[in-house]
Amino acid sequence: MNIYDISKKAGVSIATVSRVMNGSDKVSEKTRKKVLDIMKETGYTPNAFARGLTFNTMSTIGLLCADCSDHFLATAISYLEKGFRANGYDCILCCTGYELATRQSYLKLILSKKVDAVVLVGSTFIEENIEDNQYLIDASLEVPVVSVNGYLDSPNIYCTLCDDAEAICNVTTQLIQEGFQKTLFLYRSASYSGWHKLAGFKKAYRNAGLELSNKQILCHHGDINETKEMLLQYYEKDFKFDSVVAGDDELGVSAHKFAKAKGFHIPDEFSIIGYNNSKVGVCCEPELSTLDNRLEFVCSNTVQSVMNILNGQSVPRKTMVSAEYIKRGTTNF
Amino acid sequence: MNIYDISKKAGVSIATVSRVMNGSDKVSEKTRKKVLDIMKETGYTPNAFARGLTFNTMSTIGLLCADCSDHFLATAISYLEKGFRANGYDCILCCTGYELATRQSYLKLILSKKVDAVVLVGSTFIEENIEDNQYLIDASLEVPVVSVNGYLDSPNIYCTLCDDAEAICNVTTQLIQEGFQKTLFLYRSASYSGWHKLAGFKKAYRNAGLELSNKQILCHHGDINETKEMLLQYYEKDFKFDSVVAGDDELGVSAHKFAKAKGFHIPDEFSIIGYNNSKVGVCCEPELSTLDNRLEFVCSNTVQSVMNILNGQSVPRKTMVSAEYIKRGTTNF
DNA sequence: TTGTATGCGTTATCAA
DNA sequence: TTGATAACGCATACAA
């Protein structure tokens, strides 16, 4: 079924059929009804590729994310997809993994599908090494690139993110004031968000005028129990920490399991703070205190930015929002 | 940059350019090199919409899922996306929510984008009321429809699923043999998978020749702590259960928190079995025993089925796999 | 108000 | 080995 079939059945030209489809007012009620009836009868739908060809868009957004089985990223994708759909856009999902080369080739793939914009979901897309971000800047020459929780300063790249550094700095300062001065900062990987959290941690010690040992900073990736075991060893061999500030809630849960294994009383003897306010933090007892990075706001802002950009409106290149501290059972403040 | 620009620069016709692009052997090495050089130089990419128009496909699969922030579904999507991409297909993601009307309209939307196949991720897409599945059958008239973890018997609908009923039946039988004869079956919603799990639970009691009270079956949706509170009330007011078989791990964690709140010793005094082998089950102490429904296998089978169908090969309409019991700390067997 | 003709960027058929 | 041209399905400027 195409526009010619409909036009024949209705005894009109394809131009008229096209007008009816696009709600032109320059069609008589009579013919409009006739054409509409036949469309309904035949279940006609205009060919999306043909429309794409003429309009040079199929109203799709490319969503790049490292790993959509990661709960934080999956939640972001959920918000983004809903938001874009509400604006009439479909989302092409692309799970890139964490390797740069893969991300570069997948970004090209997505661009070749002629998406209207590219969304980088999660801070892992911004590399520390400047040249490694060139592929993002190249992409931004073709379509707007927006980043959720990462920041890259470039003309057609728009970023919405949470002030992780400030949040971590604040809670670390609180811990110090509570007397926890041997805090371990536990994070998963080098990423825009990772460095900023670390910077916040360091800043708290600087502000307090306290010496910070590099043993207090630990980068580790592994599943919950692997990390717990690693912590048990680290505690014995390297550093006797009295609290943990974690880069995400899963690391926080690992610290929680570590503390339980050691028989430490939480939160008086041992305090823990997670990050992301995710479901895993509420599975343990006592539940994990955490920082909520207002993902829903960040995502809806991202969607709105893309829409505004596509409508030719001016949009701030950087939007920053502060995190919210969620007090639960693993801290006293 | 389009094929005409390239052809002009190379001093050849568009037909030759097209041949070069598609690796035809009927092009002299000399002109091939010339065209290739200019393509590289200009960064030319063929227009995806135009190709879509001629081939009537853009190599995309529509992924429908109720809620991709649900960890189980997100994991499935992760596997599916990787699998389809490895086969040269992109995925359009569509989070439908749980309402039938929304799902119906979104399925139409996805079809109007001319995807090559539709994947229903999760068992919630199959409705108990037969007419409510008609929209799926209608869709299957246009493109192959495949279901992950749900079953619908119809010519162009292909299903891969885990034998939830058998799995639940087996563990329930084990519980009965261990002396836990007041098990509460806790599930979240009516769905294909939900009924089958329930059926398995009932079967275990039938097999054991035991009376099953309808107080032993409880449907509830809510977050982890809401469900825990609900269980505390239910225990006081309605039914003194000694174990829980849960439809998913989060419900299992709720039961876990309930048991802790009551001071029951796990697993001797109170046993719990979750479902899905998800991350939340490993956050609590003792960790949750659970059933792994072999999601990775189910997803890779789904991808392979779609590929085979699109290649015109014959594919079984139903593939069933048994679950794996994961013993952790909330059971004795 | 309606119809004709052209363009969108490819691929593929047929001649040369 | 190459080139001209029709076809894919739709939108639209222009003509009627």
C-alpha cells in the first residue's frame, strides 16, 4: 500500500492524498473524508523511509551508553526514552562498553543512521586525554551532542550534570567533623565523574587542613563480593580505615559487607556513604546513606535541551545541579 | 555530500560510485581507487534513508519493554542489543509501561518506523485475556514478533522462555520436604510468567497431597520497604507463614527484611527463595537463594531466531529452557 | 480546490 | 568496464 494505491482508490491525485495526510486545509471536506476512509479501510501508513528522505530526518535520537545493564545508566535511559518519545522521537540504543575504540566506531555507526542528535549517557564518555575526545567533537559537527553527567567544552556539545565534587566534599567534611578521619575513598574507574568525586574528597581534606594519605584512595572494579574481599585484604595489609565514601552504591554495599564481616558497628564505629541512591542501597541493613544526583532532573533537562537545540533555540552549554544527601542507616549525620 | 558530488569529483557516473560502494568487481582498479580516495577525503557516507527506501529496510529491530529501569529487563535489553548489533542491526528501544492501551499504540508507532522485527522483552506483554493479544498477532502479520519469556501461540510469533513453573514447583517441593509447609507465594503481577510461577507453586502442593490455603498466595506491587511493611501486617492479621517463594529477587529481599524485623533465624526458622538471580539478592546477609532463568541463553536464542527468520530459515516457534537453582544463604538445600 | 512534475539519494537494469 | 535512466514513496512548487 502506497500513496499511489490510495490515490487510485480515492480517484484523486497523490498530491491530494499527501495533503490529507498532512492536514492541509486546502482540501474539500468531501474528498478529505473519502481519502481518510480509504486510508482507514486499507490500514495505510506512509513509508517512513520516503519521509525520511524528503525531510532528511526520521525523528530518532542516538543513545550511547556504556552498559545498559548498569542500573544507574538503565534508569537514565528509561527517563530519556520516555522524554524523547513524549516529544515524538524514537531512540536508537547503543551499548558501547567501556573501550574507546568501540565507542568511536559505534558513534560513527549511529551517525550513519542519521539520528537527529546523540546523547552520551554517563560520564564515562569523556576521556581525560584531550585528543581522545576528538571523535565527540567531530560528531558534534554533524549533529548536536549532549552529555548526561559528563562535561566537555565544545561549541555544539551540551552538558547537564550533577556537582559530584561538591557533594562528596560536603559529606567527607561531615565525616571528618564526626571524627572519622581515616576515610577510604573507593571508586570504580577513571571517568569525568570519577575524577570529580575524587577531587571533592581531596578538597574536604584540604579544607580541614588534614593530611591525606594516598592509601585513602582506592580504585577497584569488581562485583559486590569481590570488592568486599578486596577490602578485607586491603584493611589487613595496607590501611586501617574507619569509614568509606564510595563512588557508587554497589561499592557502598561492598563496604557494608566488609564492615559486617569485621564485626564493626555501623554507623558508630564505621560509617559508609554511597552514591546514586539506587535500589541496592536499600537491600542491606542498616540501609545505605547515599547521595542522589537528581538523575530525573538531569535527564529531563537533557531532553529539553535537545528539543530546544533542534528548534533552533539557544541553550546553555552547561547546566549543573547539586546533589541531595539521603540519610539512612550507615551515617550519624 | 551525496553520490552525485562524489561522481563529479571523480569524473565518473553515479553508477560507478555506487558499484565501488557496494564492492562490485566490475570496476577497474584505477577508478575504484580514485573513487575510494575521494570518498575518504570528503568523509562521504551513503544516505541511510535513501538506502532504506530502495531496500525497504534500515536494519533495525524494535525492542519493546515495559520498564527498562527494571534490572531484569535492562539486562535482557543489554544482551539483545549486543546480539543484534553483532549481526549488523540497530535497536529502537520503546519503554511502554504496563498499560495495554499504551503498549498497543507504541507497537503501532514502532511498526510505522519500519523495523525488521519486534521483540517483546519480558512476559508482561502476553495478556491473560485472549483478545488483548490480538494487537500482537496483527503486528506479526507485518513483521516477525519474538517474545522473551512469554508465550503466545500464533504463526509468526516466536518465543524463547524459561520453564518458570517447573522451577518454582521444584523448590517449593524441596521446602515442603524440609518441613516448611506454610510457604507464602509472593508475586508482583499477573503476567504470563506470573501465572506460570503460581501454577508451579500450586502443583508442588498438589503433588505433595497437601491442602493449599489461598492465604498462601499474595500478589503485591510496591518498593522493597513497602512490601516489607505489607508482609509485617499480613503476618499479624492474615497468615503466619514460615517461608517465602518470591516471583522476583526484590520481593525476596522484602521477605528477607521482614524476617529480620521479626527476628526469625534465616534459613532454619524462615527460608526464602527469590527469582532472577539479580544483584539485589547478593546485597543482603545472608544472601538470597534464587533461581536463574538463564537470561543470557534466552536472549542469544532470541537474537539467533530473529536472524534465521529474516534469512528465511525455519525456526521453532517455542524454545523452552529449564532454570538453575542458585543456593545461597536463605535456604538449607 | 485539485493535478502535474520534480526532487530527495540510492540501487539496479539495460545499453553501449 | 562504464553510463544513462527508471524505480523506491513521499512532499511540494507551480499550473490549472
